[in-house]
Amino acid sequence: MRRTPPAPTLPRFAAERQQRIAEALREHGRVEVSQLAAEYGVSEDSVRRDLRQLAARGLVQKTHGGAVALHATLLPTAQRAGVLTGAKRAIARRAARLVEANQTLFVDGGTTTLALVNELKASDAPRPLTIVTHALDVALAVADEPRIRLVLAGGAWLPAPRIFVGEAALATLRAHRADIAFLGACALQPRAGLTAHDPQEAALKRAMIDGAALRVLLTDATKLDVVAPCAVARLDELDRVISDGAPPWLAAATAVETV
């Protein structure tokens, strides 16, 4: 007779719960307060206390409605690609609806903007298009598309985000004007605005913002309520944010579409 495996036991003590939360963060990159409370059969306040204690130990960074593994936004692109893939695809699908034939697009580096480019490779996607990018993975994704004109802003190689930076890349971006700039986010916070981890990366994002008629930020919720050291733009300089989270401060500052 086949035996049914026993259901997993709920953690009885805060220390056990925090260990499970830390394991979930290592596996998924982020957690949500409401989901953890339901899973562990405790109040949301209990989960928030757990997250505060984990943050005090330097293990997590609290975000709106949950927490992200500390420095998850600094993970190399290959590791970030496996985090929140469903949310990134949903954000990309919503962003792709903004694109029309004969447009020029600035496309930033990052896994969510790469998901957008993959959406734009569909057989019924608008054509022709021009894509201007400093992101190698974006360029490779459309290099063989016959009706997409590719402009690669080359320069010095920055390995972790897999982008080209420096004066040569900046000069290429500044020489173009785009109908839409699709920006990736390192961090977004109500007072600090859009920020980046590397000053050269911040300069490229700034150039895209300055050269585009419509500025659209694509970001999952792990980047919200987070600050990186290099300033890029105020929230009111973004025309639209597409995300899987929309805290009140963001909706008050700019147009937000949630997926």
C-alpha cells in the first residue's frame, strides 16, 4: 500500500521561521509578507518582525511588502535571470504593447528589458524597428532579425551587467533620438528616485532619458524602496513605470501600470 508522505511541519519558533525565510530568499531572491504569513500560519506583524531581525543581521533588505536577498540587485545577469521570471515576462508583455512600427527604441541592459526584446521578436510584432542599445544580450537577441535595425553602443566592457560603458557608448546614445526609452532599474525610492550601482551605468541611463520622447521604466518589485549610490533621475522624469508592485508613493509620483 502506497503511503502518503507527511505534510511539512510548520515552524514552531521564530528562529525556525527565520531560517526558512532565509532559505526561501536564497532560492527565489525575494519573499512577500502576506505569502509567508499564510504559509507559516502566523500574523503579518510576526513576519515583519522576522524580516526586521534578518535585516539587522545583514541577511536581507526589506522592501515594500516583503524583502529581497541582500545585494540581489548586484547579482550578475546570469543569476538574476532566474529570479521572478514570470513577473518579468508579464512586465515585458505589457511594455511591448507600447511599441509601434517605424519607431526607434532605446533599450537598457537588464533581464526585464531583455524579456521585452524577446517579446518584440514575435512574428506579429511591429516592424520595422530601430533598437539602440549598449547591452550585449539585447543586441545578440535581435542581431538576426531582418527588419530590426540594430545600433550597438560599444565601449568598455562591464561584465556583471553585461553592458558597454564609457565615452564611446555615451557618444552613440547621445547621437540618437528615440520614440521610447525602455529603462531597467537598479533601485527606485521616493526621495532618491531612480539610482544605479555604477556611475558609468547611471550616465548611460541618463542619456537615454534625455534623448527619448517617452521614458518607460520596467522593474520588478524587488527594486522598489531601494537606493543605489549613483543618481539617475527623479521620479517625475519617468513618464511610466511598469511593475508587479505599485506602492502609494510611486503611484503618486508618476503613471504606474501593474501586472
